[in-house]
Amino acid sequence: MAGTHDDWGDHGWTPAGAFVTRATENLLTAFARGPAGRTLPAPQDNVAAVYG
């Protein structure tokens, strides 16, 4: 994963790598705390209306 100093490397972008790592941690923590999308309505299928 970018920013984690794994096999793919961080390309010397330490600030960018730190940002990516922190953003990923925040996202995963938020999802772990509860069901995603509880406060938002469920998505509606609009493919036919858009591309119909």
C-alpha cells in the first residue's frame, strides 16, 4: 500500500506517505466504528435513466 514502506517503496515522498497512511487509518477506523451509510439514504439504481 502506498505510504507504508512496503515492497513498492515510498519513492522518497515521506510527507505524502505519512498522509496516505493517516488517511487510510482514519477511513478504516471510521468504518470499524459502525455501519457505513447509516445516516445517508441507500443509493438508487439510475442506470436506465442516465444511459437508457
